[in-house]
Amino acid sequence: MLITVGRVAGFHGVRGEVRVLSDSDFTSERFAAGNEITINGETWIIDSYRTHKNFHLLKFYGIDNLNQVEHLKNSDVMQDMNAVDIELEENEFHYWQIIGLKVKLQENMETIGEVSEIFQTGANDVWVVQGEREHLIPYIAEVVKAVDLESGSVIIDPMEGMLE
């Protein structure tokens, strides 16, 4: 199964290096030289990886010209979910495991929506929950009480005013 690990934001120089905004906390593992990624259905093998000004710069084998990768701009960077062996700590999850889970209130188990997106704020991740309204749920222990991957649900106890 392919998962989204980033997005091609642009290019660096004229030798075919792509600038990627990462959706992964494990970029050095995912973007290591020799790993495969998929962009627009094409498989690319990473030749080199480095960071520069909050971007992840990838160079692919056999690519030495910007014209060879220009068509990749604004495309999702995908990778096989098992391509990299990553050990997660307790209460850590991959984004692909959380997106799509139903979000329920602890007090009455009412479903308020489902996680559609996750973004990083620096302090903690924030889950975008789509239901009748859009809600922003911080992934913190005070709010997220349980994540049950088997049942496909998340139990939350929202802070006062969070769902208004």
C-alpha cells in the first residue's frame, strides 16, 4: 500500500533536484539514498538526500536536468508503507493510520466526523475532523483519550469551546 510522505514543492537549481515538503516525521529514513518513491505513478530511486531551508532536497538516479522532473511539481510523493522499518513509541501513529478514523465524544460516543488531514504546528499535531462542521483537534493527552485502530475510531474529550 502506498502512503503519502510528502509533496513536490519545486526545484533547487537546474540539475534536477526536487524540493519536497515532508508529511513524515521519519524523513531521513524515508528519503535515504537507494529508497524508492512514487510520484504520479512513476517510480524514482533516490540518489541523494539533504535538507535546505526547511525543505527536503531529493536527487534521483539518472536525473541531471531540471527538464526531466519539471512535470512533478505539486505532486504527492508516495512510498510503500513497508519500505522503511520504523519503530513507533506508544501512542505514536503514522498519518495513514489516523486519517479516516471516526472521531467520537467520550461523554456519549456521538460521532462528530472523521479525520481528513493532519498538520504539524511545532508543539503538537492537529487533526482536521470533517463532519457537519470542520473541527481542529490537537493531538494531546488532555483531548485525545483513545485511538482504536481495530475499531477505526478515536475517542476525544474536547476542551470547553473546542467544538463550537
